Amino acid sequence: MKHILLTLFVMSIFFSSENNPENNSINPPITVLELFTSQGCSSCPPADELLSKVQKREHVIALSYHVDYWNYIGWKDPFSQEAFSNKQRKYSQKFNSSSIYTPQVVVNGREHFVGSDASKMNSKLDFYGNILAENIVKISEVNKKEDVISFQYDVEGDLKGKSIRIVLVIKERTTKIGRGENRNRTLKNANIVVSEKVMSLNASRENHSIAIPNLVNEQDDLKLIAIVENENLDIVGAKEIDL
């Protein structure tokens, strides 16, 4: 009887360790949050603050995409890009949504909700925090020279039909808003996407580079992020490093 109990105990430890992502150092889960926001949107600051908070959680990568369709109200968001608005529209087509909105957060390219909804945010982080990534991504050989960052990426796992997205972000920037819905407010934005490029994933290891745009100043702390996504825009692996 003691032998049987000991065997069951050992088996329980084995299966618990195997199925618990926190114990799997080789292929951990990854949750990528893409917040579509704007400094011209009065509903966005709470979502910006929430994103800044949850990005501290383990295995979470947070990205803040500033869209340009709020600029007409009176304040031109210095981080806004038409490309980011178009990116949001692609997600809208995927989700069969008739419109786009801010603040919107997309989780691993698979679903979306209002970015200021803390309860839903924590629920989704718990859910995706228990799903192992399909691809393991590594970044190495990083060299920052003048206005260009060169690096090497390595991707483990199935590459068929997948793309890699290289993202450069400013960790944090504070802006005094002079006009628009948030006039006279001082806003703090985190993980601001300032440059992005998408390429077909043709090899498990390649050398690439990304330009540092002019809006980045010497005082900014930066992050480099590599994201693997499939043909359906589902995110299946990612890695971030501080520069």
C-alpha cells in the first residue's frame, strides 16, 4: 500500500510539473497586449495606465499603438501613425467588427475588448498565461549604432506560413497636452511603438536591422521586440529585450 501511494505521489509531481507553464523553462507562455490608443482620446488615459501596470507581470509584453484618427479634434498625437490605424482596421476585419475604437486592446491577436476594463484584462492574462507558446523566440547580437539597431533573431518551432514582426518601443514618455479632449492634462504613455516592420519567416535564424526614428531622443529608454504570428494574425511567440 505504501509503495502504491508513493508511486501515485511521484506521478502527480511529474504531471503537475509538465502541465504547469511556470515550471516549463523551455517553452513558456507569452501574452502580447496591443493597445490602440491616442493622446487625443479622453477615454484612453485609464487604459494607458492599466497597460503600464500589467506589463510588469511575468510573460507579458505590452505594446501601445497610437492611432491617427483622433488628430482632427485639435491635438496631433506625436506618436500617431496612419500605419497603426490601418493595423487596427486589419484586426477589425478579422474580428468581423463594423468599426474601430479606442481604447482597444488585442490579446495575442486572438480577441479584443475595451482596454480600460481591468477585470477582463486580468481574466485574459490568467487565461493566456496558461497556454504555452508555439514558437520560442530569441534576440542576440544586438548593436545600436547611430540611428540603426542591428540584431539576430532565432525562432524555434514550426515556421510554415508565419511572419516575424520587429517592434521598437519607447519605454515611457510624459507629454503635456495643449489641445483636444485631454487639453491641460499631463499624460504618461508606456511601451510606445515608434517603429515596426513585418517580414516572412523564411529561416529560423537571420540578421536584421531596424531604424530609430527621429522622434526618439537620447533620454529615451528603448525596447526591441520580436513577435511571431501566423497567417491569421494570431501571435504564437514573442521576445523582448531592453536596449
